[in-house]
Amino acid sequence: MDRDEEMGHGDRSLLFIGDEDDDLGADRDGGSPPTSSDEGSFSERSDDDDARAARGGRGRRGGGGDDRADAPDDGQKGTWPQSYRQSIDMLSAVPSPTVSTLMAASPSLSKLGSSFFKAGSSFFLKKGEAGGSGLPLTRPLLPPSSASQLSQSSLHQRAVKQSADNLGLPPRHLAAAAYHEADLPERPSRACLKSDYIELPPPASKCSSSQSIINGFNVLCGVGILTTAYGIKEGGWLSLLLLPLLGASSCYTGLLLKRCIDSSPNIETYPDIGQVAFGIFGRIFVSVVLYLELYASCVEYITLLGDSLSSVFPLAHITGINLSAHNLFAIAMALAILPSVWLRNLSLLSYLSAGGVVATVTVIVCLFWVGIGEGIGFHPSGAVVNLTRLPVALGLYGYCYSGHSVFPNIYSSMKDRSQFPFVLLFCFIVVTLVYAGVAVSGFLMFGESTMSQFTLNLPQQYIPSKIAIWMTIVNPYTKYALTMTPVALSIEEALPQRMQNYLVGMSVRTCLVLSTVAVALLFPYFALVMALLGSVFTMLVALILPCACYLSIKKGAVPLWEIILCIIIIMIGVVCACVGSYTSINQMISSR
């Protein structure tokens, strides 16, 4: 058993490899796909695989034989963070559990009509087999029952038998293997990271193009859409030209990430790209930037929840405690979110979290419903351009395209990877049109009184206004745990092995939630904080780093025109990051 397995972060390539990858690896190596072991399990790896893992290799990533010994070793094995792939997959391709599985686990519900749910399935499919349940993301929280232990034991025995049959081992070797596994001491953290929760393994197939498009929409259509109308108020009408400009640049850099992944079989995630381009420092820098972006998004979720609920209940208070309605609801919602962050099996949130596209469409429909059906109307107003506040609008628009941290995972999970450019282009065109349409409609409806979230301008007496507000509340509530999980896992992974246990994990996640509340209360400026995030993190993740990594990885093979284009995009990103962050911070200081 290798060290990564002991730490609870097994070889990611063993868990997310598919039939297509096996065939591809066999074609590269001139051999046949491996048949000596089960892809979904990493407890039966051969001694050769363990030796390669100790040397920092990728195991059976391409073909599994010794033919891969001469392959380039980029050193991702054992390098922090190893949990990135699985945790970010939860953001892009959350496998919704089939309703038939849930009904089967509840006899009382099954009696009500299980025939209606026989074909229940998920729009969001993820690479890999059910073997991914060995990772921390799919390890639930409470101690297992004897029945679940028996089920896991029988599953393991079948896996060992299958491996022995594939290797042609005699029965005595099978018995020895099972006996040896039974003698292995159980890790201290294993018992406390399991539970009686229903196991919901990911589907066996990969994502089709249509499912990848939905995943892309779910990543790009976030809370940024609420501030686009405010962007016109800050930057003027001409600031709308930044939307297609940033969208085109971000789409191009997304294709650059694809080319970086295709350059080496060892590259699967954004941190892998950073390591191949700039070594260990590049991997750590990229990872820290991505985790800070996710953490800051959680801060925005708390602020959004506080603003939305305080608009519905403006007079809410607790006797004897001097707290504004915004602060009260921010603290209350953080406490309500905390149990979901403690969960290790986030499949329980998959139905709601994967409905981000539905929530966004509902809010857009409600906006037009109020504008057309309730008589508010559209009234042209506003400046053509406002140069002093244009950087704020730039940061707000930039935040709308902050999905590059997930694009490599969407690409890796696709059944037909050649369709990724079409998927990316289609997603960016649609979301750009949607963002522009909402921005124009919202500003024409509310003019100079447009608030940081247009939902706060919707009259509370109308039904569509209430629907929009509650959709705005439910969406970040369900996404908070999924967004914070990668950050929590990265911290837990970096801790010493003796500290990787239940209590420490709970403490880390609790501290992270409380810290986001503290930051949200200290900087309760939803639009300005979002502009700061868009100016710093989005420019780094979406513009600067993809171009820099691409030029480093493909040096000598990049045409001159593309070198010039990448340099121009990098310069634009640097200028926008500096100017936008300065303006946002300056306005936050002046607003205090």
C-alpha cells in the first residue's frame, strides 16, 4: 500500500481512467490495454506499480506496463495537491444519484410508486467507475453499520477474485491475497470517515457533448449575472464592449488549456499544467490562486445570502444583540451551511447544486416578467462611459468568465474530446449574450438606482420578485459546500499524517466557514469584492496563466502570431488586474 493511499489521496489516474484512455494509452505504447487489475481499486496494485509510484511516476496512466518507464515524468505523484481532481470534479460534473437508488434505500417511499423512478438518471456524468468511493470526497462521516461492512467485504473479495482470474493465479494465491488484505491494519481515519449514508457511485460512462455543455453553463452562469446591470451603471454603456472582448479572450485561453493537456499524458488538471510549465513552484502557485478564488467565492455567497434575506426581512433582529439584519442573516446562514460542509459525501447535494442553470434561468425569467408583465417598463438613461469607475465594471464583467479552473476537468470527462472546442465556443457565446441581455434589461428598468444585485431592486409585492429572491438564496446555499470542499481537502492533505483524522477535519472546515463570515462582515460590499476578484483572480486564472503556461510548455512549436497574441493577452490581463484591484480597494476604503 503506497503512501498516497495511506493518506487517503490515492492515485487519481487509477480512478478516473476510462476505456477510451486505455485504448489511447495502448496505441501510444504499442501494446494492449492492461487487464491485470481493476481500474476502480488501488489496493491490488503490483509491486512494479508501487515502485513506479515511489519514483514519482503515474502508474498505469497510459498503458500500465514497463513500456511507460521511459515516458516523461512530470512529478505530479505525491505533490500537493493530490485531491484537486476529485474535488473540482464535484463542481463541474456532480453525478446526481438515481432516484431508484434512493427509493430502494427507503422501503416506505418505495411503496408510494417506485415504478415512476426506474429510469432516474443524471445529466451530469463523471469519468470513472465506482472505485472512486475510496477517496475522501466520497467517504461519508459516520461509522459504518455491520451490513455496510459486509457489503464492502464482499465487493473487495469479488475484486480480488477478478484480478486473480485476469492474472491466471491459482486458488491458493487468491486465498493468500484475501488473507493478506484481511491482516492489514485499518487506518485510524478510515472508520471515522465512513457512514450509513447511501453510497451513490458515479455513473460508469463519460459525459456527452450535451452534458458537457450543461456542465459549462453551470460553471459560467453563476452569481456574476446579478451584477452585470450594476456594471453598466459604473462604467457606462460603452463598458458593455468589455463583455465580448473578455469572453473571446477567455474562450481562446480555454482552448490553450486544452492544448496544454494534450501535450502530455501526465497532465489532467490546472495544477498539473502549472507544474509542467514552471515546475513545483508553478504547481503550488496555480493551486494557491485557484483555492483563494474558491475561498473568495464562498465569502461572496455569505454576503449575497445576507443581502438577499435582509431585503426580505429588513426588520429582523434579536433582542439584546445589536446586529443589523444583514449581519444577522449572514451569521445565521453560515451556521445553517456548516453541517453541509462537514459532509464527506457531497452526492447528497448533487440534485440542488447541479440545478444552477435552472436557478439562473428562473431569475432571468423573473426579471423580464417584472419588467414587462408588472408594468415597470424600460427607460433609457445613464452615461455613455464613466472612465473613473470603468475598472470596477471591468472586474465585474471579468468575474463572469471565471470558469477556467474547471475547464480541464470538463475536458477530461468528455467522451468525445474533439468536441471540446465546440462546447467551449457554444457556452461562451450563449453566456455572453445572456449577460449582455440581463445587463441591458436591468439597467433600463432601474437606471441609476440599480443596486449591486438587480434582485434587490425588484419590488417585493410581485410574485416573480419573490421567486427571484428565493432562487438567489437557495442557489449559493447549495453551492457553498461544494465550493469550499476543495479548499478544505487541500488543507487537510497538507497536514501531517497523524493529524489527518475526523476531529481535525471538522475543525478545519468549521474554521474555514467562520473565517468567510468574518471576511464577509468586514467587507460587506458585494459588487466591489466581486470586482476585486474579477480583477485579480480571474485575470490570473483566465488570461495570464493559460498564456504563460502554453508558451512555456509549447516553446519552439508556437507560431509567431500566436506568441504575439499571447503576449498581448498577458499584458491586458496584467494592466486590468492592477487598475481594477486598485480602484476596487480604493472604493472599499472610501466606503467605510
